[in-house]
Amino acid sequence: MLEKIYEFTKGDTKNINKMIDDDNLLINHMCFPTGEGLPEHYSNSNVYMLVLSGTLTLKLDDQEAHKYEHSRIINIPYNAKMNVNNFDDDILELFVIKAPNPKNYKE
């Protein structure tokens, strides 16, 4: 079998799982109930957020916060200040894809 299979499940509690961490990229699967999110931080690679369900509230640098519903992909450049939260009623589920993998990022 040449292909690799990665499984993930949606949860109802805060959950961050590293799915893939290889030389090419890093993929995290995240679930956030209402009121949960990530601490403010800076992007350490090119980041793609793929919203699977719920509504992502995302504030980048000094911009106003924007909301992104399911079926959206948001591209965030390297070294952007990020605030990632779920301020809505439904559980937020997303994939965070970093390419290149931050451990191999060259500025």
C-alpha cells in the first residue's frame, strides 16, 4: 500500500491534534467549543485554515476581527499576529495547514 491514511474525529471539547508532521508540511486538526481558541501568537509559516464546521473568528495584526463560516479556506502570511477564537454557538472544527513545515521555514 503506497498511500498513508490519517483519521480524525470531531469532538465536543477543545482538542488540538497534530495529524501530519513531515518535511513538506504540518497539519493540525482542531476543535473549539464556544469561548475557546488559541493564545495570541505569530504565524510561523504560510498558514491555511480550512474551516470544516462552525464559525471561526480571526483577528490578524491590527485588523478588525473577521468571521469565516464552514467551507472557507483562509491563507495567513508568515509572521502575522493571530487571534483565533470561537465566539459562536456551534463547535468550530478546522484544519490548520502549514507549508512549508515551520521546522524547515526559510525566510
